[in-house]
Amino acid sequence: MPDAATAIQQRNLETAALVRQGRYDEALALAGKTMQSAIDTLGVDHPYTLVSINNLGYLHQVQGRLAEAEPLYIRAFEARMRTLGADHPDTLLSVNNLAALYREQSRFAEAEPLNLRALEARERMLGPEHPDTLTSVNNLALLYSAQGRFAEAESLYVRALEARERTLGAEHPDTLNSVNNLAYLYQAQGRLAEAESHFLRALEARERTLGAEHPDTLLSLNNLAALYGAQGRLFEAEPLYLRAMAARERTLGADHPLTLSSVNNLATLYDWQGRAEAEMLYLRALEARERTLGADHPDTLMSVNNLGYLYVLQGRLDEAEPLYLRALEARERTLGAEHPNTLSSVNNLAYLYQRRGRFAEAEPLYRRALETSDRLRGTQHPLTVVYAGNFTRSLLRGDAPAAAIRPARLLVQGLRRRQRASE
């Protein structure tokens, strides 16, 4: 049925266009209708039907409904395996999508074999420097970086960057994505001078080749501003954030997810500076995200968390607590108990309880964040180190009984011994 197939593929393309515009609710509605129409007219295993199923899974994923995304990704993967074969490009795309979902859920043990499978198949079928192969190299690096396996991640990022420079050129968008990813890794490791040089390279090349207001250029502006903010170079960060926000408002609209990301970033900068404008911007981002993305979207919950953090810093603990509780409950329900954002909420609520002198409630939350991060990411991961420090300081400052302090100290000391042994 070529006419029906053409119509379905056109609707798949329209769905992808809506996603690029940040119009997720419209995209979700269209994807759902397209999938059902494709099943009815083309059959459950038609390639265009599977594209629509994959699209619907992706939309659930970007809106934070990870549990709803998984069965759709699995359905597309299994059908592609059955009808196209294990090494077909569409099958490997499904492998990649499922791995990315598991990485986002911190299900690293399930994600890694999928990433490795896609990489091995693409190397064998396409060669070591094919663009799809290098995408798999990059994806495996993302996984290792999320786990704190920075040395392994770096070697893969460098491999992808060098191959892309050689085969695509120094200023190809994929090459600049590799430059940017390597900068992220260096920043996570505290190698700030190297991170800055890579962020600057990506920004300058994107401005020159894509234009001053291209989304990738504005992402580079944001990344450089974030690095300057983390270094305390707040007066250098502010004009970059302002430029990115103004350009996104002008080109994407006031309520686009990327525009609201810029609003949130500027609010965070003002928060660090103790400026009253921070609250107004946090509230703007929260209201717009609730309205356009929904109450449980990861970006919305980030806004909830950030507003709570601002109130804690201002001593408005009664206003902060319901925000922290809302973020934690929603993140546990939508992302899972071990997702990094969930653990951040656990840690934040523990700190709030500590500030209020509720040490008996803070201690098990700090312990939960620390033990989970250590188990999933290892002793040397930056988040594990942060949680260990928070846990220790809470015990030293609190009125915890000696019976609780001693095992807690033994836990932290054991982590530190393991860290020294692995260095």
C-alpha cells in the first residue's frame, strides 16, 4: 500500500519536526495516532510502523516517562530483530535507544552490553570510522562517563574526535559534538583549563559555520557560561547566559524547553550572586514548565528542586520542605529510586532536615544517597565523594548517638580506603 505507507512516513517526519520545535504534547498526540494508523493500515511489523513506535517511545523518554518508553523500545527492537535481522541499521538504532534509556535510569549493567553490541556490529558491518560506528563509540563513552569511569570514557571520546576530524573535517557538526563531549568530561574531572579550551573551540567554530543563533552555537554559549560559573567567574558567565536566553526567546519562543533552560541557568547564576532576580526567574521557569511539559517532567522537577534550594539558602525552610518532598516523590515514581536526580533529591531533603535539627531523619537519607551512589558509580565518582562528605559532616554537626556515629564513620572510612587502594 504505497499511498498509505507514504502518508504514515510523512506523519513520522512531522512528529520529528514537532520534537525539534519542543512541541512535545503535539508530537505525542501525533505519534500515538500515527502508530495506531500504521498498525491498522500497514501491519504491526512494517518498518514505518516500527518508526512510529520508536517515536512514541522517544517522546515518553524525553518527557520523563521512562517506564512507558521501555516497552515501546523493546517492542520496536524485537520486531526489527525478527523482520530485519540483528545487524540491520534499524535494529542497531533500537539497540542504541534502549541502551540510552537504561543509562538514563542508571541501569548501567543492562546498558553496557547493548552499547557494546551496537559498537561491535557497526565496526564489523560499516568499518571503524563510519559515522554510525563513531556514534556508538560516543555512546559508550557517555555510559562510562556517567559511571565515573573517566579514563575509559576519555579514550573513547578521543578516538571519536580524532576519527571525525580525519574523516569529516575539523568543523563538521559531529566533530564539534565530540569536542564538546570531551570538554564535559574534563569539567567533570576538574580539568578546567582543558575544558575551557575545548568549549571555546566548539563555540568559535559553531559561530563561524552555523551562525550566531544556531541551537548548537547557543548550547556552546551555555556550556562556557556554566564552566565560568562553576569557576566563580560570574561576571564572565552572565553576558553569555543573557545572550543565549535572548537568542532562544527570539528564535524559539518564550516557552521552548531550551529557552526555559536558559531562564533556569540565569536564575542559578543570580542565586549564586545573592540577587533577588533569581526567585522571579525560577518561578517563571517552573510555571512555564508545568504548563508546557507537565508536573512530573524532569525539567519541571528540576525547577521545583531549584526553587526549594533557593528557599533553603534564604532560610525559608517551611517553604522549601514541600518543594523538596514533591521533587523526591515524583522522581522516585517517574525515574526510579536510584536515578541520579532522585539521589540528588534524597541528599537535598537530608540537608534540609539537618538544617532543621531533625538529625534522625537526615541520617538515613544521607546514608541512602551515599550507599546507592557507591554501588552504582563507585567510590571515586564525584557524586559519591560529595555524598560521603555530606554524610560525615551531618554526623559531626548533629546530636546523633555514638551507636549511630561509629558504623557511619566505618562506612565512610571503608569507602576512603577503597578509593586509595584503586588510585
